[in-house]
Amino acid sequence: MSVQRKKSRRVVEREAQFKQYRADVQSRGKPFYPWAMFHDAAMSTVVVGVIIGLACVWYFTSGEDPHDVGWLGPRYAEPADPGTTTFVPRPDWYFYFLFYLLRIFKWPDSVILGTVGIPTILMILLFALPFLDVRRERRIVRRPVAVTALLLTAASMGVLTYKGAVAEEATAAGSEAVEQLIEEQNLPEGVRPGLELFLRTCTSCHTYAGEGSSNLGAPDLTTIGDTGRSVEQFMQILREGPGAMPSFANLPEENLRSVGEFLEASKGAG
Ligand code: HEC
């Protein structure tokens, strides 16, 4: 007598589904070659065609002049100015969500988690998905987990994109922050240009009296003037760019000096 284990309901269901699938293939299936190949080739041609078309429209409706924008934007932007001190770097809109993520995850505590940890976990989950979910079910209403995950992902990317789009740069925070800092930190009126330049250029790494964000392990500079260094010494630090800090040797001398004066005057609120 053979011991026949009762098949679980799930297996029975799967067998029935597979049978149905075989029957469907028999009755109305089409071979991969040439049907699916043709289908994919045609669609790819359409997509590539649209891209080439858009590129042509962009090129032929715009001109050499950066102001000649055409239908889809200018052919050339204004030439880059390596000496600029007012440029506020911002990503293109489709990177706003990443841009905002980097503002949430701050150096050094959670940056590794945010940039390596979470994406790696998500990639592993994606790879594991075909093994985790082996059902043949494809109807949306029968896949609540997948649909919820999709909606949550779309919603959070939407929110992050929006937040990134309206996020105010510490640098663009404007004169309000300048006034406040001058008052609260007992800074002389004369260091205003240096402070403005500092807020635009340096607060991506250094914090100062709660302004800016801390990156690459750059120290807080609220009381850097207490180190007793001279304006010239500060200018020299900026030219050299110690450690992970970039060199600012290409800044005009007067800008270096104004930042140096501001640093020298930075002795904290007390
Ligand atoms: C890309 C990040 C970054 C930017 C931008 C940056 N710094 Fe730094 N800065 C650092 C790091 C990192 C250090 C620590 C270097 C080290 O290892 O000694 C540092 C050190 C310094 C120090 C020395 C602090 C000390 O106590 O010795 C000064 C002063 C300074 N920065 C001023 C500035 C100024 C002014 C600007 C803007 C013109 C600026 N930094 C822009 C990353 C940066």
C-alpha cells in the first residue's frame, strides 16, 4: 500500500492553473519567434524614433545663442564661470527626491545607512521577490502587498520630490539669516560680505550657529575665531583646503580676505 500524502490545496490550485495555462497555449498561443520579437522590435523602434524626433525638434528650433531657446530649451547654456561665488548648485528635478534624502540623512551618523544600507536592502528584496511571491496571480486587486508597496514608493518619491523642489538652500536663506547671525553672534557690521559668501559657499559642509549642514566631518565654525588665528592664516587655510576640504585658491583675493575677516571675528555669542 502506497502512502499517498494529501496534496495541499495550494498545490492542487497550482496544478489546475498550470493545466489551464497549457490549454490556453494550445488554443490561442503564439510562438515567441516571430510574434513577441516583432512586437518588441516595433515598440523599440517607436521609442527610439520619438527620442530622435525630439532631439531634432530641440536642435533645429534652437540656435547658437543661449537666449534662442527654441521649443524644447536652449542648445547651449551660458558658459560656465569657475570663479562664481553666487551659484547655488541644485540637481535636475528628477533627482530632487535623492537630493532631499541627503538632507534628511546627515553626515556622519546616518549617511551610510541612507546611501548604502537602505538601497542595498531594497535591491536584495527586489532580487528575492520572484522567490518570495510565486503565485501566478496578476490581477491588481488580488495583490494588496505589492500594490501597497508601489503606492507607498510612489507617494514617498512624490513627497520627497516636492520637498526637494521647495527646499530652501541654507545659501539662499537670504538676508534674514545674515541679520540674525550678525546680531546673535556679535559680529561687526564689516564682516557682512564675508558672512554672505560663507553662507553661500561653506555651509554645505560646515555648520555655523545652527546654520548649514555638517558633511565630510567638517568642524563647526561658530567659534573658530577663538583659535587666535589671523585673517592671513585663515586665508591660507582656504587656499590650501586642509584634509577633505576643497581648495578655494581660485577665489579672488578680496573674497578670501572677507571670509578670513569673518572667520577671525567669529567668537561665538558669549
Ligand atoms: C566639501 C566640504 C567643505 C567645504 C565646502 C568647506 N570646508 Fe572647510 N573644512 C572641511 C573639512 C572636512 C575640514 C577639516 C579638515 C581637516 O581634516 O583638518 C575643514 C576645515 C576648515 C577649517 C579649519 C578648522 C580648524 O579648526 O582647523 C576652516 C577655517 C574652514 N574649513 C573654513 C572653510 C570655509 C571658510 C569654507 C568656505 C569658503 C569652507 N571651509 C568650505 C570641509 C569643507
